[in-house]
Amino acid sequence: MKKQITIIGNGFASLFFIGYFLSIPTFPIIAYFFRRIYSRYDITVIGNGKFIYFPAIPEFLTKKRNKADVTIDIRPFLRRRNIRFIEGTVVDIQDGGRTVITHDGEYKNDYLFIGIGPSFRKDDIPGTKDYTYSPCYGPDDMDVFVKKLESLSAGIIYVGYKINRMDGFVAGRPGPMYECACLLDYALRERGVRNEFEIHFFSPDRSPGEKGAITDRLRERGIILDDGYEPAEFLDGGMTDKDGTFRKADLVLYSPEITGPLVVQKSCLPVSIGGHIDVDKYGQVKGLPHVFAAGDCANHENPPPWVPHQAHMAQLRASAAAKNMKAILNGKGSTNLYRQELSCILDMRNDAMWLHRSEDGRPPFRNIFPRRSKNLIFVKEAFERIFLFYLRYL
């Protein structure tokens, strides 16, 4: 009898998991018919059917990307793999992961993979939901910010982030916010109004006087660094400090700290101190041997303090989880680990940097690319095109 495998979510972690669990089809039509004739597993994906390529959302600021560019209907991708898709929102997980409950019904499984996104702590600082925007919330939120920006001919803009470090790693979105600050500077210069704007960059997770390559790029662009700063409250037209002082801000682009989604807190899943699904180094949910998780919803086991939640780490973790689930299905144990690595290209339009750190010290792609060059923008765009081509056509 075929094993029933359920995958929750259709973001980076889930799609990478599918790619590593099933062989990549060289000829999609042939693979489609082959998997209908013979398949060892019945796979079901529960999600919203829309994949968002989040790394490209900061480029809304320069008009190089828009919502249509970063949004893909993922259902054809799943059909080519003979994967059943259910559009719905998961409201609970019960029976040790064996039962997934949505608004429209419940679904049983033999093995479960969870690749849902995070929850942003918008209530941590009062006013976050009402008076700030973030590329990390999705294209609609960023569209609103860009439209408001275009209506201004002068003003003060704050860009910032906060990290949840309770699980010992970077549970937040510093990278996109650094990129947004640099792209914002570039976009205003293109409009010829940069001198009419103040751009502030703030984070309680940056130390006053902090140094480094990213800090140098911010300073080169005349961005004011409010290192160590955390507002007491966001208000209409600005924010207040802890001593009650009001700071004027015409727009605030801010990414709060992240934790596991609400369904995780309510379900039978074990939860880490930081609010994420508690997984081991193999991607297995602790205490639930047939349940795996990766991506922003799950924590890391014994992580180095610099390791992030990002699409690249979702790929590495989903790969290990897929291999270990297949091993268990074949009567073996989990042996596949994942590398702890931070790797991304910071696109500033007129410059770019490859930010990279790994636990074993290995450089990206054997160091064939420079660490700083405008040409890295083309490399980043090539990664995007290849991945989106894969989703659309393979």
C-alpha cells in the first residue's frame, strides 16, 4: 500500500523538499505519465497555491520587479509530479502529526513535512501593524510602501529590523532590510530627490559604532545609522522613544523578529523557547519520528549564533529532511545532516556584495565569483531565473 505523505506549505522549504524527495524530471510530460503509472507514494500538498519569490521584493523600490514577476501559480508544478493539491489553511495538527486539520476538513498521513512560513511579532512594538511596512510581509505590503514613497517629494524614512535570538540564531530579516536601505537610496537618486530625504537605519541588534562591509555601504550612501535604537511605539507620522521623545518619520520600513506560526503554538508539535517547531539536526521533529520540518517555521539544533532563516538555509535543511524521510521509508535511520551557512548577494543596483559565512569555512562556488562587484547582480538574477524556470516548466 502506498505511503501517504502530506506537505504543509508551498514556499521555499516545501518546494525544495519536493525537489529532493522526487527526482527532477528532465522531460516533464514523460515524468507526469510515468508517475501516474507507478509511484511509491501518494503526496498531498496543502497551501495557498501561490509561490512568492521573496528575495526579489526589495527590487520593487527600483521598479525592476513587481508582484506579477515574483508570484507563481504552483499548481501546474505539482500536477507534473502527480502531487495532489489542496487549497486551504491548516488550523491544527493532531495525533502526533498523523492528522492535519484545515477549515474544510482533516487529512490523514503516514509521514508529514512542515514547510510553512514564520509569524512576525507585530505586537512586540505597539503600532507595528498600523504604521510600518515590510518587504517580508509580501508584495502587497511593499506595493503600498512604494506608492506612498512616490507621493513624497521630501521627508524622513526609517528602515530597520529586530531579531528573535531566543533559540540562539538569527530569527529575523536583516538582509532584505539592508538591501532595501541601499535600494531606497538608489531609487531616490534616480528621481533626483535624494538630498530632500533623510534615510535612517535602526536596529536594537546593531551595536553603536558597529563596523563592517555592510556598515561601510550604508555610510557611503549617506544613510544615518541609529545603531542600538528600538522605538517604544510607532505612531502616525513617526515613533516615540522610551523617554517619550517623538521622532518624525514619514515612512517606516521595518521587519519585526520572527517566530513559529500560531498553528504551531496550538498543535501537538513540540515548540522551542523561541516559538519555533523544535527539530533535531536531521530535520526531524523531536519526539515525532515521522514528522519533519524545515524553513522559517522550525528552529536549528545547537546553531552558531550567526546562522539565519533564509531561502538558502531552507534549501539545505529541506534537502536533509527529504533524504532522511526517504531513508526511514526504506527501513533505515536518519544520517543526513545539513550545513550551517549564510549566503546571499546584496543588490544595491550600482554595486553588489556576496555575504557568505559557513561553519566549515568553505567559500561559495569555490570562490569563482568576487565578493564585491556590480556583476554579482547578474549572478543573483541568474539564480532567480533558473529557479523560476524550474518551477514554471520542469
